[in-house]
Amino acid sequence: MYYSQSARLAIYAEGEFGKGHSKTAEGVLRYGQNPVVAVIDSTETGKSVEQITGITCQAPIVASVADALKFQPDALLLGTAWAEGHLPAEWKPDILFALRNGLDVISGLHDFLADDPDFVKCAAESKRQLFDVRRPPDQLPVGCGKAKDVPAFICLTVGSDGSVGKMTTSLEIDKVAKRRGFKSRFVATGQTGIMIDGQGIAIDRVIGDFMAGAAERLVLEVAYDNDFVFVEGQGSLIHPGWSGVTLGLLHGACPQAMILCHTATRTRVGKDKLPFAIPKLSLLIPIYESMTDFIRPAKVVAISLNTHGMSEQAAQNAVEEAARDTGLPATDPVRFGADCLFDAILAMRGR
Amino acid sequence: MYYSQSARLAIYAEGEFGKGHSKTAEGVLRYGQNPVVAVIDSTETGKSVEQITGITCQAPIVASVADALKFQPDALLLGTAWAEGHLPAEWKPDILFALRNGLDVISGLHDFLADDPDFVKCAAESKRQLFDVRRPPDQLPVGCGKAKDVPAFICLTVGSDGSVGKMTTSLEIDKVAKRRGFKSRFVATGQTGIMIDGQGIAIDRVIGDFMAGAAERLVLEVAYDNDFVFVEGQGSLIHPGWSGVTLGLLHGACPQAMILCHTATRTRVGKDKLPFAIPKLSLLIPIYESMTDFIRPAKVVAISLNTHGMSEQAAQNAVEEAARDTGLPATDPVRFGADCLFDAILAMRGR
């Protein structure tokens, strides 16, 4: 299922780079281990990756797959996605062009490349590979709560909505733990996390009966030779479409500590598009904690705010307000660092 | 996907009839519309269906598929299942024998008949059909909470564990509603319910991201020309393997009322096999109600106890104890009738 971590990537984000649906492109740019040689978005050529996203990266933004070929990529990585994870029909010519011109293609969509006979035929003719990182392994178990008995301290990011920074927060805390000398692992549970870490299972793609079992397996694999395991969260218990995935992951991973993530400017779930208000964080905490009571009791120990797009002062105010509301440490880990989040986890482990 | 409701069934329950894993066999016998002409279990021949299950049914228990052929079945229905839903290898010769002898085969397992090339080949040669009722439809939506806006009153059964009587309770209340002159629909969300009702989606087989969307679609399809919709529940919010399915269904179906189901003799989840205690029902109610708060607030309005195997007096005591603990109406709908459950739903609708 997985591609070389030295493969040179061209990231395909046509029409969407830096907008609401390019989470995968930005995650791979910020945290991925593969070199990125170009970003493809014909609507943003002339600008730099740093101008658009704040991420330091020298790769140029180019107008087409053909233009990206000049920078000698090994693979085209599809960097945008919508809620349903379908592959837009208008991408198809670009993907076929990439295959014919010597690129592998990497996708995290629900629609698998390998299920499209045209892609399969073209890849075979061009001797290229199709990578569907969201395809779960066969033969997953039904979860049985086993992860509660492992030696590592398990921490899960949870959220007020999807796309609020759960993966980013888990990655940033993992970096702090390693910097402080602990043995620590990030566990990827979504397509972007898998692209960054080179392993994992996209829990939202797993059949309902086996979601918790998949999370359990991921935790058991790393929990015997690490001090800390930082599991990437998914969705939200108050999102009407994704809450089941969130709870399966929560009960499969059996964390002792949770970090509650929220995008400071967001007021309703579904990226402000659904008619369900996000409550005060202090009201959301008991929702998460109560769902752990009968499997393995866990506490929300800190707040991670995504303040992207806010002024420094507004971001600082939002962080202080979250701390005041919840009585917990709060930060934006990208803007202000993740140390206080890890401190809260350490304190919880010490109890 | 679906077979004729006049097809004559032979139910395959080898070694398991009336035991813990023959829920499907018993559900189809008790509530199904298809005529059942034989039950196959070589370990129970000589006894009657009624002796073993309490269900009135004249179909004989026979020792083999060959013996069942004498009663001219049209199809073999696989009537037992384990948590993972695999098809045991030792069933394979019997299934092939059935196909070769003119029977269609009906399965509700996670392992699809149509994914086994031997079954596919044999069915084609014998001009017989394979029915996998657990296979979900393609192109399901992501749930968005739409079911909260429909005119029908929606009631979901929820539980302390899997296999506690949620489907049975929904079916029994639906019967009461119809008897009292209301327009009412049972909505099947699991393999046995689908076999009984002839339609539905097995939510536990749906990919995580689309579970709630599948439940939402099922409710929207029937909620505009019925007074009541009784949605079959799945799993339990406190089962570490299935809780995600339960929550996806809860948020997709958007009930106004829930009936909490429990098997009176059970003390731990996973049919007493997992190390997680089932709390008092009065402690379980707020778990379910709190998870509805941010989507569509709902109340648990009554308790449905499964008292199968208990003496009449013990069953009566258990019902009274549940009512005392929760302050809600309680009954075993199979043993004592479901009227008080429907009364509680009517009262909730009247509020």
C-alpha cells in the first residue's frame, strides 16, 4: 500500500491550494518526509507556498502537471478532498497524463484509484503504481477494549468539529515529547496522517463493525516500546455525520488523556455549514469524558486552538478565553508551541 | 439485492439452533414473512422449533441440507453468525450442495457469498442466486442531521449491549402502533431485520464516514407518509467494539424518543464475555440522552427487558426492578406485550 518516503512529490491542488479543501496538501507540506518539488494550482501561480500557507517550502506553484514535470517528480499526490471523498471527473485527464509521463499517483480519497479500470490499465501500460492510502487492511478485528491494558500512556486528540487541527496537534505534541527525551509515537488514523507517517489506517474508511478494532490494533502495535502514544483524532462527537467514527476511535484507542481541539473562529459544525452550534468548550468536555466512563475513564487535559488567519493579538485573546472557560492550559501549538499541552499530559500521567 | 418474500426457506443453523449465535434464525422464524419449511441442525433433530425457541412453527428440524430438500425449499438461509461475521469454512460444502440442488442462498454475514469465486461459479452453473443482504448500497451520503426535520415521530431502540432485543422491541412496538390505527414503519438496520422486512441497510457494514448518512437515508425514505418510524438499534454506546456504529445510527436517525433495551440476566457487555460491567440502567440513560443534546435532544421513555429463559416470577421481578431503578415504564415486549412502550412514546409525542 505504501510508497517510498524518498519519492519526490508533485502535489495536485488545482483550484484549491490554501483554501478550505487542501488540508492534505498542507499537511504533507508541513510535516511530510518526502521532498515536495512542485504544487499544482493554475489559480495561484506566481505566489509562493509560504505566502499562501505560511509553510516554509521552496517548491514552486505551477499551472499544470506538464509544468510540474520540469522539476522531476516521482509521484503525483492528490492534495485536496471533499467530505464524501469522491474523485472529481475533471481530475481524470491530469491523472492519466501523470501516469503516462512516468509518475506514480498517490490518493487518500474514498474513491480508490485502483477501482477505476482506466487508471489501472494506464498504470500497467506505463509501469507506474497507484497508491490508495485510505484502503484499510483486510481482516480487522472487532474492538474489545484491549488497549486499556498497554504500558504506554495514550493520548487522543478530540475536537469540536472536523478539520480543526487534531492531526497537527498530535504531531506537534509528539515532537515535544521526543525533544524532551521520551520514546514517543504518532499514530495516523486519516489519509493525510498516513501520508506523513508512512503507516496507519484511515479509520473513517473502515467498516463500522471494525473501526474500534482497527484503532486498537494501531495502538497495540506501538504501545509496548514507547512511553507515549499520540493518536490522531477524527471528526467530532457532535458532528452528525462523523460522530460514529470519533467514538469508534475513542473506544478503540482507550486514551488516558484527551486534548480538545477547536478552530477559534468556527461557530457551527461542518465547517460552519451545518445548522448545529458548537457549544462552549467547557460544555463539550463532559461529552467526551462521559463517553470514556464505562471503558477507560479519561480526562480532557488541555485545549489546542487553531487560530489560523487571526491576528497575533486576536489569537492570544482566543487562547486566554479558552483557558478561562475551561480552566485548562490552552495554546495554538503551531503559533505558540505545544509545550504546555505536553506538560498537561505529563501531569496527568504523574497522577 | 433482495429475494422474493414468497421463497420457501430452509434455515441453516448447524450445531447452533437455539444457542447464542442463532439470532438470525430465530428472528426470521418469529417475524419473517417467508414460509420456513425446515431448520437444519443435526444436533437438535427430533425436537420441535417450539420446544427449543418458544416460537410457534411447524417446520421440522432436520440433520442436513439433503434432508431439507424433501420439504421443497427455494432457498437456504444462513441462520447463525459470530461477532466478526465470517463464513466458517466447514459450511462451504453444504452451501455448494444447496446451490447444486436448486436452492438460492441467502446470507447476512460480513463475508459475502458473491466474493467467493467457488460460490459464484457454482451458482452460475446451477442458475441459482446468491443474496448478501448485508452488502450496503453504493454512493451513500455523509450524514448532516436532516432527519431531525421530518414530520414522522422517530423512535430508536438503544441498548446495554449487542443482542439484547433491540430489533424485537422495534418490531413489537411497530405492531402495536399499527393495531392502534397509526401509520407506522419498522426500519431495518441489521441483517436479520433486513431479512424480515425485505429492505433496509446493515449499518454495521457501512464504511465509517457514511454510517449516519445511511441511517438518515433510511429514515427520510419513510418519514413523510407515516406517523411513526421505529428504527432498529445496533450495538451499544458502552460496547468497546460497536459503540461507533451505535452513535452513527443515533445521529443519523435523529430520534425524539429512545427505548432502552437490556437482557435482564446479563452483567457485562459482549454477552458477558468482555471485562466491562453494564451499569444500572438509570446510569446508562444519561449516556444516551447526553449524546443527543447537540444534534436533536431525545429522551429514553421506557425500558424493554429481554427475560428469555427466566421464570415468570423472576421476569416480573426484573421488570419491576427496572421500572423502580429508572422511574420509567418497563416490560418484556415478547412475554408481557409492548403496549406500555408505545404508550410512553405516544405520551412523549404529545408533549
